Amino acid sequence: MGNDRRVEAWREVTRQARASGEVDIASLLRDAPARARRLSLDAAGLHLDLTRHRLPDAALDALLGLAEASSLAARRDAMYAGEAVNFTEGRPALHVALRAPPGAAADDGIAAEVAATLDRMARFSEAVRSGAWRGATGQPISHVLHIGIGGSHLGPQLACEALIDHAHPRLDIRYLSNVDPRAFERAVKGLDPASTLAIVASKSWHTLETARNAQALRHWFAACGIGHADLRHHLVGITANLEAASAFGLAPESVFPFRDWVGGRYSLWSAIGLPAMLSAGPQAFRAMLAGAHAMDRHFAEAPLAANAPVLLALVSLWNTLALPGATEVVVPYSDALRSLTAWLQQLQMESNGKRVGRDGLPVNWPTAPVVWGGPGTDVQHSFFQALHQGTRAHPVEFIVVVPSNPDPEGRGDALLANALGQREALLHGRSGNENASTAHGTQERAAGGTEAAAWLAAHRACPGNRPSSLILLDHLDPERFGALLALYEHKTAALGWLWDIDSFDQWGVELGKLLASDIEPLLDPTHELPADLASDLRSLLARIREARA
């Protein structure tokens, strides 16, 4: 657990959480000016409102005490300095160096390497976007097929969607991640290989799904007359394993490298972001980096009590303790951010889905709440019913983007009104008596008297007092988008330091992969099943073999 001060800080936070019970958020908000000063702030073009949580001032003080006792600031500074904050693998986590402007990085060698890669990416992107880069038959590129999975896929796809206003009109960018053959068929449907550029992105170059899809891609090109000698016009790789990419047949000039200190889920800012640069252009990509860097500086320089990622992390930690069984719901009211939740699931749950601390012993507190959600207003018609009337309170994070384009149908206003209305409903709820007698299909029951009206009111009632956060973007541009992602990256790292776990390794991901490699040969009906195979697995394999036959 660490030093005595940290132990005492954890005890105090836990005591506060147990005593919080049904803290009334509306009552806390009656002292709105003082609460807003502590729990709302502006950072790097974003506005955060964390006032609507069951978090009294004394509990916030205890959480800040825990941050101090956990040496959060010192660990943050160690990450920026390039120390091995990924302590189980002995590696730094230097994603902040990928978006530092010239002269701002701690290591001149790393800064020069990052700048050189960005320049290469920009030259290549401009060549493709301008039509100067052509396929083997002389046609300009009209489609880009990106093959990757996890961090090599989620960040670039999210960025392309978020920066759609900057997208090149000729380029259609598609993504292939799943190893399911149907996914490949859907990805290449309607594509002309002669005008298609493929990007294979894999940090290790050994990720099974990406490797199998890359082989299928080579066969697809070959079947259309584009053989090995011509692939240089149609295929580039992004990897930290240059040797493996070379063995695959890629020439050095067709490979965009990045280093092993770039974690997959923190890699959008590296060469992994090439699809986003191809789509939105180098200028927009660099603006995205600048926005992320602005949040980096805020995280590095702001006091803990006025630090957006730190406060976001403290509120998240508090809810894991004060609301047992609670998950984190993220709802962006912006269609351009529709893939944000999937990106966040990997970032937060892969980073902090750990049960053992730095000392190798089980931690004594819950980590990594489940992250889920979807775009508003769509999800209001799916799971918001459970958020308003379900038996558990799940904190909801509203990400609200002020629409920038005028809309004669008023859809932008409807989007904003729904976001704010849902947040009000979560806080205030309703008794169920309001207009109960006029509810559709219930007039007859309500007319039955007081007992019937009470019955109906019970079904209509929403308890309220359900916590929520709000992140407001005046508009969605590359800078604010970059700042938003960096905000969540730093929130995730801060939580890891508070829990004393390693947010930068991912050993749990490997186990299922290892077992899959053992099982795959057993799917072959000519392969004899081992005698010591578990009976349930043996039965299942036999059934699968029969179905395939």
C-alpha cells in the first residue's frame, strides 16, 4: 500500500464514501457559487462541470489529500521526463512527446525523431491527397483501406469521423479490424485495387488479426494483377518492428515507424494517425496535436485542485467507492464523436483493468469501472430508461458540442435541448403525479380514484439525484478534439497512480491470444484431440468439427 500517509488518506476517502449515503446533489448545488468554483473549470478550450455528483466538500478535500499522498504530481512529472512509468515492462510512456512542438520535448533526440516522422507523413499525405501518388496502373488513390485492431484502429477511425469537416472529398477511408472473413469481404466490396491504398498498422507486426487480414489483402491485390513488385504503390506499413515489416516484403520507404514507448491505446499521435492525416490533411492533424499539447501543459502545470484530468479522475474514483456496482456512461451529443465510447473503453479498461498493485499484491479497492454509452440522442431511446428508473445509479458523462452550422429545421437546437434536458431529469427526477391522469392509455386507471392515481404515479416516478458530468465544447475543431482525447488519457493515468497500478501494460490481453493459438490446430478434423482435454471443450470442438464438415 505504500507509506503511512497514503494509507491514512485511503482510509479517510473510504470513510467519507461509506458515510455519503444518499447525499442530495440538489442540496449541494444550493451553494452553487462556491461549488462551481471548486468543481467547474476551463482547460485547453474545454469546459468541465463536475458539480452534479454526490461529492460533499469534505470528500473532495479527502480525495485531494489522497492525490497528494499518492505523489500524483511527482509521478506525472516522471512520465513527462521519460522515466519508466510502465514499471512491469521497464518502459517510459512518452505519448506527450509525440505532440510537443519544436523545442518543447524533454529529449532532443526524441523530438527530432518525432518531427522527422511527422514530416514524412505530411509529404506522403499531400502526395496522396493531391493525386501525385498513383497506383501501379497510373490511377490516383480514391480509397484507403486501413488494417489494424485495438489502438491501431480505434484512434484513427475516431479521428477521421471527428474531423469529417476537413475530410478530402476524393478519399474514402475504410477500416478493417475483425479477423472474421465477412469483415474483409465487406471492407473491400466495391473497391478497385488499382486505386486503393492499404495501410497495415501493427506495433508488433505479429498481431494475429492484422497479420491474417494483411495476408488476405496481398492475395486480393494479386488476384487483380497487382503483384509483389507493384505493391509499393498500394501498401504501406506502420510498426515498431521494422524487421518484421521488411520480411513481409515492405521496402523501408513504405514503412512509417514508431517506437516501443508508444502504447497502442496512446498511439494516435504517432505514425498510427496516418489515416487521419490522409483524410483531414497535415494542417488539421498538427492542429489536433497542438490541442492535445495544450491539455498536456494544463495537466503538467495546473494545481491538483484546479486540474481538469485530476478532478475527472478523483470524481471517477469517488463514484467507484460511493456507488457500488456503478459503471461509467459516456454520451457524446455529437454524431462526429459516435466512436468515442469504443476508444474510451480500450483506453480506460485496458489501461486500468488491473487487480495487482506496484507491490505485486492485490489492491484493496475497485478499479476500472465498465465504460459504455453511445451517441445522443440515439441512446435516449435505448438505455436511458434504465438510467432514469433503474435500481442503480450510474454516473453519466455528457459531452456536448455546440453545433456550428445553421439548421433551418432546428435540429441543432433539439440536440442541445435534449442533452441539457436529460441532465436535468437525472438530477431532479419527478414524483409521478404531474399530469398523470392524461398519460397515454392510462386515463381509465387514473380515473379510478386516489388509489389508481397513486399506482400510476409509482410507475411514472423517477427518483432523480443521479450524478452526471458535463464537458462542453464551443465547437468541434481539431484543437478541441485533440484536447478532449488528451484529457481522457491523463485522467486514465492519474487513476492508475491513485490506485497504484500500471496503466501502461496489458498482460491480461495476452492470455486469451495464447490459448487461441493452442486451440486453433484442434479445429482441424485430422488433428487428434489430446487425451487430457477438458470434456466440455472436447465436446464443443467435436460439435464445431461436425458443423464445418
